Amino acid sequence: MRSFNEEFLKLEEERTTLKKLKSKISTLDVEINKTNESLEALKKILAKEKKDVDNLESFSLSYIYYKIKGSIDEKLSKEKLEFLEAQARYLEKEDYLNRLTSNKKQMLKAINDIGDIDLKYDDLLNSSAQYILKLNNENSEKVSLILNKIKIISLELKEIQEALLEGDNLIPYIDKAISNLNSAQNWGIYDMMGGDFIATMAKRSKMDDASKSINSIKVMLNRYNAELKDLSNEINVNLNLDSMSGIFDYLFDNFFTDYFVQGKINSALDSTKNLKAKVNNIQSNLTNKAQNYKKEIENLKKELENELKK
């Protein structure tokens, strides 16, 4: 009977190596960033020292000043020495950065050579399990049971991840609608307090923007609900922003129509905020559930591995 212990052991060693390499790269990145900053500072110093030398070698004010003092040669020698020292520090730091970068490239190549360790682990589990299943013995029954559990939970996890994706896509539309409704609400308050034609038009513009956002929300919400149906978490929120209210307000602008429109804005804003709270709550619950399923699958895979090693 085939033994899978060595194959699993090899994968575990590769996983350990991979973890160490990633840790080293993380440390290297910090040092590379630090060295880059130092190199930029040295580059500025080098440029300054070169400029000092160039000024003394050309017909400049510095050249004239030290020429009159009779110390031009001494000053030039001093500046050239400072330039050479700055250049040496720069080149040394540049060489250090190149070595760091080279080390990182080697580690990245080593990581690439190892490949996708999780995929390799799953492939080994599946091939090992299929081998055991063909033996059709007591061990085969245990392996089959574990595989079925993994399959069922994986399908549940897939449904949750699809719902989470739709929820993540929905939230920006909700935020945009809330922003537009907040603006419309503020302009509406100003309009009710005696605002001019500009205030009325600004309010209408924000209401139209909010209406478009809410129409987009309704489309996205239908997609979200479709994913949530299988999870028994369907959302049903009524969002209404009557586009005619903007025209009504424009034709008959007075306190009573302003008050009526402001009520519609407030209602839409409250509904949209409630929707966001509900979506955030569901997303949080789904995220927790997904994490639990991942952990459960991980434990089942470990149980399967132990069974395959027997």
C-alpha cells in the first residue's frame, strides 16, 4: 500500500520555507525603503558638492571672491575632496541598495519555484484520497465521509463569497446616494429659510443625482437579494424618491411645497441610511460565517491528511 507521509512532509517543509522567505522579504522591504531614502538624501548632498566645485572652476562670484583672497586653489582642493567623499558615500549606499534588491529577487525566485503551496496541498489531498477510495476498505469509508463534508461546506462558502462580493459592490452606490441626499437636505433647509432660485435649483440637482443613485441601488439590491436567497437573508427595503417632486417644487415654490419636498428628502435619506446599516450588518455576519467555514474546511483537510497517512 502506498504511503503519503513523505509527500505531505515535503509539502510541510516547503510551506515552512515559504513562510521564512516571505518574512525575510518583509524585512528586506523595510531596509530597501530606508536605504532609498538615505540614497535620495546623499544624492542631494552630492549635487550640492558638485555645484560648489563647478562654481569654483567657472568664472563665478565664488571664483572671483576666492581668487581675490588668493586662496582659490586651497578652496577648490577642499571642495573637490568634499565632493569625492560625498560621491564615495553615495556609491557605497547605491551598491548596498543593489545588493538588497538582488537578494530580494533571489528570494522571489525561490518563492516562485516553490509555487502555489495551497494548490499543491489540495492536489495531493485529492490524488491521495482517490487512491484510498479505490481500495474500498474501512479507511476508504472514512475518507469518503470527510470528502463529502468538505464538498458541502465548500459549496456553502462559495455562496457566501458570492453574496459578499455583491454586497461590496452595492455599498459604494449607497454611500453616493447618502452623500447626494445629505446635500439635498442641506440645500432644502436653506431654501425653506428663504433661499433664492439658486438654492432651489441646487436642491433639485442633488435630488436628481440621488434619484439616479437610488435607481442604481435598486438594480444592485436585486442582485444582492438573488445571492442571499439561498442563505435565507433576503433584504427588502423600500426606497422612493419621486422625481416629480423636483418639478413641483420648481413651479410652485413656497413654504408648504418646500416643507413637503423636505419631508421626502428626509424619508429617502433615512431609508438609505437604514439600508446601509442593514447591508453592513449582513456583510459582517457573512464575513464571520465565511471565516468559520474556512477554519472548518482547514480542520477537515487536516483530518483527511491524518487519515491518508495511516
